[in-house]
Amino acid sequence: MNQSALSSLIWSVADLLRGDFKPHDYGKVILPFTVLRRLDCVLAPTKKAVLLEYQARSKDGVAPEPFVERVAEQSFFNISPLDLTTILGDQDHVRENLRSYVVGFSEEVRDIFARFDFTVTIDRLHNANLLYLVTERFTKEVDLHPSTVTSFQMGLIFEELLRKFSEMSNETAGEHFTPREVIRLMVQLLFAEDDDILTKPGVVRSIYDPTAGTGGMLSVADEHLHEINPKARLTMFGQELNSESYAICKADMLIKGQRVGNIVAGNTLSDDGHPGQKFDYMLSNPPFGVEWKKVEKEVRREHLEQGEDGRFGPGLPRISDGSMLFLMHLISKMRDRKDGGSRFGIVLNGSPLFTGGAGSGESEIRRFVFENDLLEAIIALPTDMFFNTGISTYVWIVSNRKSDGRKGKVQLIDGSSFYSKMRKSLGSKRKEMSGDDIALITRLFGAFTEAKLATISHPDGRTETQVIQDGDATPDAPEGGKLKMAPISRIFDNELFGFQTMTVERPLLDAAGQPARFLKGKQKGQVQPDPEKRDTENVPLTEDVETYLSREVLPHAPDAWIDHSKTKIGYEIPFNRLFYVYEPPRPLEEIDADLKAVTDDIMRMIGEMAA
């Protein structure tokens, strides 16, 4: 049974709950029972040996935990003589036995069920006469043994269940789950230039996700690294705000043998769970379009009191979208270049590309990124890729250990056309990226070259596409067909994204029509500017402002001048404009012919109706 079928089977437990539980409460039952069933299945092969070891060590007066853990062959254990199957055998005491069974787990697992408020759920099910039925359904019908369901599949099942529950709870669009193909793309981009390092035997690297969710990004990164080098080890770190997601992530890390203490509960922005720590790699899909008012006090305090020594020194974005706070948080977690440096990938919406003029918080954050040469690439994803939102999204790849060829430059990749439509939509998700799509974008990134996509339309209606990199020959348009060329990979110097917002002044005229001058103060004798004629101009950093003034302003306003004291430097990334391809309108003759054909058709139908 594949994970989709298993997810549907688990979801069908909701049929038992209908009436006694509200739809938004289904997750409080199904999620902890799914975790419990998974842990029960994982520990089943060593259950008897664990009990014997526990009894023997307890009898000898020795602390049994480390010995029991070794026998369990996991980083957790359960010393209760019960399991889900034996609990079903005592129908009159399911509630008491289920509680006892959960208490028998090691401390980290008990914390997981405490996060779920599982004892409250057990009582609710008992009072509704549903506890035995739900336990029976999971025990007899849901097989989650590792030999049947891999850790990767288990992660997909958890995310599918969470997605359904979030839809029923009308979760905000910004709190979405990251599709696995997007994670795979980010992971491959993250590791793309590190093959020499990652293929060494026994290599150990750290990876961090400040918005860990159920641990999907960390899991995919771990799987991908093991494909590259089975002997490599990735130490995972994360933080998650949502209690249910945190509990699932923690359970997943336990089963993988990771240190669950590395996964911290809480709000990353207001209470960093890994203060002072640095990481080799980082991944994040933070909530975007979600205001950060709840943590405003703590964030502003850190910004004002710690400045550049804190996480938010460059500036603060507007209160309506806190996604750029996570960008700065990740930058603060980068290792020094002399210690090997770091690379991270973060998913953001379109707003951080251009929101805010020169001097604004957003622009100052972008300025910090560019002036420190941290941005390697931005990849535009197709729309309709996420479960709860269809907006445009972008993957930023940020690094403080750029290769020599990338220094001072940024690569932009338009991956918005690399997708296939799904046969069945999942919420707002209507598109998915194939392995070939991911491989193509990864190759473009690794090649670090400009490229175009040639779309060849044949007279018979067939279309084909071809990626043309610098130096490749451009294909010819077929006879009677068309050839369309569109850029998909472009490389720019960092300075191209910077601009100076200069204030252009014109004189205030007196009653005689002459420029008025200041009569006192430091500006005595200088021409007074007219506030009503004041204007601003954005000048590229690559151009001299006085040259710009002479060319663009003085021919129209010879008395204008620049007030240099008001000049501000800003940065923006006009992604769509840089990939815009002009398409000339169709010839008038062709449009007239189409209109005549339509008109003739309408007249024919009117004639038929009149007859």
C-alpha cells in the first residue's frame, strides 16, 4: 500500500469521530494515534528482549535506561509489558492501559504525547465510547512497520494528514507545507557545488531549519546526502512553533536516531532555540504574508539594543510580512568563511524582491545581502505549487563561501515554466515539478551560465522545447512554424540591483520671478528650494548622478539641482522585468482577416436563424 492509500486509510478514522468531535478536532485524535502506532511498530521486533533486559538490570540495581536503549536498537524505548495489541485484549480497561503504555516510553517520547495533550484526548474518546474503536482501527488496519513504510513515506503521510487538518481548520495561507519536490530542488541546489567535500568518507555536516514543521526538509536533505555518500552523516537541528508539528518532527527524529534535543519548541524570532550556534547548511520555508506583531516587542528590542551584533541589525521589514526576519536569522547562523562558511536556501514570496524604497527596512536588508556578496542565486518557481496558496514563490540561495567565478555576481533562474499539471489538485496545489525539471534547474545553477529556452511550434500543432546555453547554436524555426526564445538563466553584477534615490530641487521664485534666497542661518544666501516642485529620481549605482542629471533632467528643468544630503542608496530585484520578452503585435492584415472571418460567421448564423 502506498503512502496516499495509507493516508486515506488513516483519515477514514474521522468517520468514527463525526458527531462527537468537530472537524477541526479530528487532528487531535488521528495525529497522536498515528505517531503511537508508528512507534509501536518500530519497537515491536525488540519488545521481548527489552523487557527482559529491563528486568535484569533493575534486579541488579543498575540504571537500566542505557542498556535498554541499546537492546531496543533505537534512541527510545518502552518498558511497559503492554503494546497496542495486548491493550485491545482487555476491552474494559483500554483507557487505563493506554495511559500506562504511554507512560512506559522513554522521556523524549512522553514529551511528544504531552505536546499532543494525549491524556485529554484519551478521556474524550473514552467518554464518547470511541476509545476502543479508534484503538482497534489503528491496531488492526494500519500497518506502519518500518519494513512496510519507510521513514520517507512516513514523513509524507504525516504531511498529508496535517494538510487535511489545516484545510479543515481554515489555516492562514502563509502557514503551508513545503511540497517534497520543492524540498528536493532546494537540497540539490544546496549540495550542488560540494560534491568533493561530501563524498569524503566519514564526513559530518550540520543542517538547520528554523521553521522545521514536521521535519520534511531535514529528512530529504539527510536522504539526499546518503545517496551521495552512504558513510556521510548529517546532524539535524531545528525549531518549530506549532505543537503538533513539533511533536511529529521529534518523533521522526527519534526514529532516525538523531538527537531529539536538537529540535526545539518555540518561536524562532522571539526566542532563538540555538543561540550562538552556527551551521554548515540551512533550509527554511517561513510563513510569508503573515504579520510579526506578536513578536514585535522582542524583535525591536534586539534590533535597537544589539544592532549589528544581533540578528536583525540591517533593518526591519514592515509589520505585515515577517519572512525577511527569517532571512536575517539564517544569515546570523552562518559559519565564518575561515571555518568553512555556510550555504542556505529559503523560500520567499515576491514581496522581498522589491518591497520598500531606498532607506526602508526591506531595502536595507537587501543592501546588506548584496554589499556582503551573500546572494548566489534566486530561482522562480511555478505558481500553484503549494497546498494553501497559489502565489509566485522564489528560492533564494545564500552563501558566504562563493566560488571565485560567482564572486560579485548573482544568477537568476526562471523555473516558472518547468512543471506538469497534476491529475488531481491538492488544495491550491495544481502543479508539480518532475525529477527532470529539478535536474535541469540544478544543471543551470551548477553551470553558472546564461541560457534561453527555445520553444519550437510546428505547423501540425506540435511543440518542443530546447535549452540553449551560451555558445550553443540557435535552432531554426521550422517552415510554416514559429520559434520563440525566452531567457531562463541570467547573470548580473551585484551593483546592477542597486540604485540611488536622489532628491531633485528647483528654486522657489519670489514676486519678481527671481529665485528666493535664505536670509539667515547656515544656508544664508543660498537658493531656497520650492517644496511643491521637489521630485525624486532613481539612478543606477553604476551611473554618476551628475551625468544623469545633465542628460535626463536639465534639458527639461535647467534650474534644477541635486540635494546630496537627501540621497539614499537602495536595492531591489526586478525579477520579472529582467526576464521580460517583448512580443510584437500581430500584423494588422492578420487581425483584419480574423475579424472578417468572425463577422462572416456571425452573419451566417443570423441568416440561418432568420430562415
